[in-house]
Amino acid sequence: DPLAQLDQLLGLAAAEVERPDSPPPVAALAPLAAPGTAPGAAPGAAADAPPEEVIPSEKFKEVVKARVRKTDDGWLLFDERFPVRGTGTREDPYEVSWDLLVSASETYQPRMGKLRLPERITMLDGKQVRITGYVAFPIMAAANDEMLSMRNMWDGCCIGVPPTPYDAIEVRLAQAATGRDRFTSFGTIEGKFVVDPYVKGNWLLGLYLMEGATLSKVRETQGDPARHGM
């Protein structure tokens, strides 16, 4: 029978392919650990990553302690990632970047059950802070003493990127903007910084405020936040 002979030949060919030292099936292989991961550690966990140290706080529920050192040029470097200049006073305000403010999302996302604010964020609370970014005034307002300072451009309606609680600051000006200042779209704000999470139903609706602020117009080509991290 030709079909029976063909089945016999195929069986011999398959037997010749199998070897005692053949690799095990893919399902039997253990997953490879990421570089720098300790044996048995969760995927993506670096062996040398320091554990989070939580410190007590009167205002905030949990605060992740920051590592800070002073650089040769006088800047404060937080967690080896975020340089900050100044002392937080009216005469010498902290100069911070949007990257620093956005980094709060790494450990603070109430909707995801993350409730720890980084100390590099909470240490700004109540201090004088200066930051440069895009500006938007309310479209319909009786007085122009409130505005948003944002990392990304947004016109308050349809153009640009709507802000998140991490990359926007609700600003109350010391004096209402008048004249052409009402149409400022990019500038530096300076005032008392407030870290005040506004959470409703586990949704974070707001995080940063600034009180008694001043606004200085800046040419976008000189202070583009995308180029300078401001």
C-alpha cells in the first residue's frame, strides 16, 4: 500500500530528527531575568534599586524620603535626577522644572492605589517657587487674577494638550492681569507654592497651587520648556 509505505517513511524521518540533547519545549524554559535583576526578584526590579523609605508627615499621608546632595555649582540634586536652584525664600525662590513636578505620578496615583508623595515634591509646599511654562487665562472671567501655568501649550478649549494634575499649576495672581498681559501665553510665575491634592472618588483632579504670584512674560524661543525641562 503506497500510503502505508509513506507513513512508515515519515515515522523514520521524525525518529532521526529527535536527539537526547534536544532543547526542552519553549513552555519549559524559565523566563530570563532582566539585566541587574536579583534571582527570584520580580521582573523589572533592579537588584541595586534602594527600597522606598517612608517618613512621617503631618499634612500628607505618606511621604517617600528623597536623597539630596549639593552639586559643585550650588544646585540641589534630588534623587540623582532633579536639579533645583535656590533656597525657597522670597529673595531666593526654588527654581524647579516640570519634570520634577510630573515625577509625583511615579508614587502618587490615587486611582491606582498609589498614595505616597515624594519628598522632593512635598518639600516645595509653602515655599517660594519659580517656574516657566505656558499660560492660559479663563475665557470668561470677571477678573483676570486666576490662570493656569502648564508644561504644554493649551488654549483652554481646542488647541494644544489639555493639562493633567501633574503638569499644571492653578495660579492666583497678587494683582489681576490688565491690558496686553491678559493675552500672555508663555511666561515665568513666582509665588507661594502649595501641594494640595484634590481627590474625589479616588480620581486626582488637582495637585498644585500657587498663591500671591507674579507673572513675567518670556519669549518662547528663550525659555521653551521642552528644551530646558522648565
